[in-house]
Amino acid sequence: MADAVRVRFDLAYEGTDFAGWAKQPGLRTVQGELEGALSRLYSGLGVLPSLVVAGRTDAGVHARGQVAHLDLTPAQAANIEISRIALSVNGVLGRVADIVVRQTSVAAPGFDARFSALWRRYEYRIADSLPVRSPLTRRTTAWTTKVLDVERMQEVADEFLGLHDWASFCKPRAFATTIRTLQDFRWTRDAEGVVTATLQADAFCHSMVRAVVGASVAVGEGRLGLADVVLLREALERTSAFKVMPARGLTLMAVGYPDAAGLARRAEETRTRRSREALQEQRLALERQIG
């Protein structure tokens, strides 16, 4: 949009009662709720475009550090106090809301919530024994019945670091690459006994985090060995050898961006790479159909 004023949204949500981020007919979604609130607030300023998000979370997944952007025309921006959009949207959503817009601001030049991102960081929480379970965190923590061997799970994490094809751990999407760089993967047990995975990557493909955590849990419970999950990764095929963990334990914690000078360059690099990867996936799909 020429001469658009780009607004950055920093937000958090408790994902239990949402069918994910993306708008879907007849379903309650984070994007749908936010855009509905914006439409009610600014109905006299014409149609507002859709929000662009850093990472489209699945149904039941939470976020503490989600980022999105919205482009306003100069005329719209002239009639909206950008810094007060957050307060206004939160007012429409209600005091006890499962979405909170923490801040709205004029984005730096070149900023793109999705394509400028350098990394996304997630956490997955697990209560692996009765004494650890808490009804106060039941919506954000998965429960398992066997005590987990965190040291063995860390061996999986160390093996999985780096650039790999994650086809075995992702739900397939047409012409979407499954090659990702896992930059950080750590398992810890906190003072209360909750086991937490921290994962960071340039991007994650669909259901990747919950599948990778599920494979790690299978090792931590003794059902699989490290060599088994490595072979499963290298097979590049979805498997029933382990269970994908439930959504409630997963939270998007933060999204990282370069400094202001690098925003536009990063966005262009990401768009170019994604386009190249999509073309490659199309070629591979055509070859599979022919062969």
C-alpha cells in the first residue's frame, strides 16, 4: 500500500478457546476477534486491511510475545491515535479477555511482522507427576503419567540442533518447505518440578514444535532411543512412533527482529528465499506426480 502507515501490534493471548490465529468462517480465532474489534472501533474510516502476524499459532496454542502489523492509509492514520489503539481494542474485548494488546506503535521503516523476523521462540511445559500438577496452570501445561528423564531428552535436543529437513515432524502443506534451522533447543526442570522445553528457530513448519517435543518425551519415557528418533527424522515421513503433544502446553514466547537498519533487508531476503523454496517444492511435487 503506497504511503501506508504501518502499525505494529505487540500482543498476548490464552489460546484454549481459539481455533488458532487465522480467521475461519464460523470459528472463534485470534485474528477474527482483533479485526472485529478494530472494525467496530473505526467503522467510519473505511475497510481496514487484514493483520499480518509473525507466526500463525494453531488451535489451543498460547502467546506471550506475538507480533503483528496493520497498514493504514494516510487518511485513516490521521484520524487514529496510534498509541491508543491498544487501549481501545482492549476496551472492546473486555476486562477479562483472553487477548491483550500490550502496545501499538508506528512501525520502523521496512518492518514486516512476518518477513522481518529473525527467529521465533517457543516454550512447552509438562507436568510429569501428580505432585507437579496444578489446576492453576492446567490450561498452559501438558500432563503426562511417567517421570521424564530430562538428561536423555537433552541428548535429543542437542542432536536436533541446526539445519534439517523436518518433514517427519510437520503436517504437509502444498508447496511449503519443511527445511528449517533449529537455533536453540533446551530442556530444564524448574524448582516446582515442571519440565520445560525452549525451542528457537528462524521459523517453524506446521505442528513441528509439538511433534519434536513428542519425540523427546518418547525418549524421556524410555519408549524410544536417541538413535530411533534420528532415524525417524532422516526418513522424512510422518510417523506414529510417538505422539504429537497437545496444544495447551505450547506458548509463543517472543519474536526477534534485527535493528531498524536491517528490517527491510531481512524482509526482502526472507521473501526471496520463501519464493525460491516454494518453486522447488512445486517442481518436486510435479516430479512425484509424473514419476
